[in-house]
Amino acid sequence: MDQYLFESTKDTSVEDFQIRDNLISILKNRFSTYGYKQVRTTTFEFYDLYSTMAGTINKDEMLKVIDSSGKVLVLRPDVTIPITRMIASNKQPLSQGSRFFYVLDVFRQSAEQADNKETTQAGIESFGESTPENDAEVIALAIHTLKDLGFESFKLEVGHAGYFKELVNQLALSQSELDQLKGLIQSKNLTEIGPFLERLSIDKKLCEAVQEIPLLYGDPEDVIKRAGKIALNEKMQQKIKNLSDIYDVLKAYGVDDSVIFDLGLINNMNYYSGVIFQGFVASFGKPVLMGGRYDQLAEHFDTSIPAIGFACEVDNLLYSMTRKNLIANDTPSIDMIICYEDSRQKDALLAANTLREAGYRIITYTMDDNRNIDDSGAKYIAYFQTEENLVIDKNRKTPFTNYNELELLLQEGMRDN
């Protein structure tokens, strides 16, 4: 057991934390520009919240604990469900303020990532009317978010959960057969889909429609045209019309170049009912952003609230940005170091406090301190001495008389940057 005293499943250096914090600030700022307000949910949730909701979180992936009363709790495995419960329990009419964002840790355990049970998600949830305009706005927000982070080569794949559900409802499959078919479509395994359907003795026209699903990928207008031809009923036609309307609004936003359609996109969360989407960036094989519309989820809490949202995996974004050299790490963490002789302590600390109140990052040392201040990354080092006050900037020494002159130097330095 001693080996675990000095081990952690997820340690982060101070520098990495600062970079991560800056990334999160960018996300928060973008979410705020669309009118979203930050909320949080509790870290511990009752196990029953998830155990009674089929098609959501895999129960085997939940991290469970037992409280002092013997009740089974889980560490937050998802954010969408508790936020939906929060809105449903409010029992108040929805308003324009029903837009929320979060930056929260979620906890799951899986065989694929046994050592990574905690991840940070940043996402948004929008509650209100289900319209193409609202769907397109959320997709546009997702695109603007990736652009804010500096990604130039990325695509948002957009599909529709309802289109596939309407099709498979006609197949009368067992749960095992449905899971197998989903796996084949998700992997676009065209070789195995045909023989799988033949074993089920499915109507030829229906079989052809299912085999076409993985191929409905690419240019939105082309996908809409081809999907309309294989739609077997009015409900499937309505789903295609909904996607077409959303795409028209995305063109008005001017973000259509970042969008491709994929009607073979199947999310593991069965609560999605309408448009679904996921964002991919270059040189990273997994989606960094996933979301969609879930109009029936609130029914689990005895109410009806249309909703749409998405979430980003912060660590995946950070990794992708690092690989693409999008991380700026040249900003000094300290604006000025102030060193002083004992006789000048009062003047030096007054200057330090005044500059801190002005928002500058200041560290103070005595002249007798043996620390290597040159490794701090500070642009300025000011010396309060009995004979003369000096400030050093890149090996240039400049005399000064008071803290006002130091603040002027800092202001000039900020303008130069």
C-alpha cells in the first residue's frame, strides 16, 4: 500500500494548470457571449437517479459509494441529467434565462481508460422551444467555441437521432440485434451489414435503406437529397426537413463550411431525440465535442421541457491544442519582483501593496534572500536600496524614486506587449 502514498492517477504541473485554466476561461467567455449563465450540480448523486433511466449512463461505469445512512450514491457521471432535473423541479415557466453552462468534473470507470476515472467537461444546456433556429444557434456556438481555441482544421458532423430511430423501429429487432446493428453502422462496416440483415429476413426495400445509412455522409445538401429518397415514411421525411431547415440557418450564420452531415452518427446516449453532432479536430481521432437535442429527457421528472446542449472534454481539447502548437505559454506569471534592504522595507512593501491593488503580480524579497530570482520570468526587478533605487529591465538599469514610476514602467511594458 505504501506505493500509493506518492502516486496519483492524474497529477498536473503548475504550468499545465495555468494553461488549462486559460483554456477554460476562453470557453466561459464564449458561452457568455450567447447569453449562458454558469451553474453547478452536486458531486454526489443518488444512484437511483441513473439506475431507473435506461439508455443513459452505463451503470457499470459509475463510481459508487455508500453514505452513513446506507444509501448508495454515485460520483457525478453526467451533467445533463442533473441539470434537467434541476430545471424540471423548478416548475416555473421557461424564459430567455434558461441557458446554462458548466465546467464540472465527471467520474466514470471503463476498461478502456482504467486509470482515468475523472475528467472535466465544459458544456451548455439550452431549455426552451424546439426550433431549427435554436438548434442552429447551439451548433454555431459549438463552431465558434472551436474557432476561439485556435483550431482552423475542424469539422462538426451533424446527424439526426430521430431519422435512425424511425428506420430501426420498422425492423422489430431484439436489443442484442439492435446493439450489433448500431456497432456495424457506427464503424461503417459495409461488408458485414448486408449479411447481418440477410440473416434477419428483412424486407428488401427496408434492407436497402438500412445499408444506405453509413453512406449518408458528406456535403449536407447531397446527404439531404439522398436521405429523402430512402425515407420510408412521413416521419423520416420530417426529420430530413428538420435537418434541411437547420442547415439553412447555419448558412445564415456563415458557419456552413465547418459542417458535414452524417446520418450514420449514432450516439450512445439514447435520450437524444433530434439533431445530434460531434466535433473533430485534425490529428485527433476522437470527438472533442458532442451534443444534441433531448426533448423527452425531462419526462423522467414528470414534466415536458425541450432541450439541446453539448459538452467538451477539456483534457482532449488541451491535448489537441498542444499537438497543434496552439498553446501560448510565453506570458510571464510575475510582473515585477521587489527586493529591498532592511532600511527600505516600509517603502518597498508600500509599493508592492499599491501595485497589487492596481492588479499587478508582485513578489517581494529581502536583499539577503538567497533565492535565484532570475528564474521567475518577471520582466522587471526593482531594488529598494539605501543609496539608490534601481529597476532592471532586460539588463538595463534605471533609477526611480517611488512606486508611481514603477507603475508607469509596468504600463509601458503592457502597451509594448
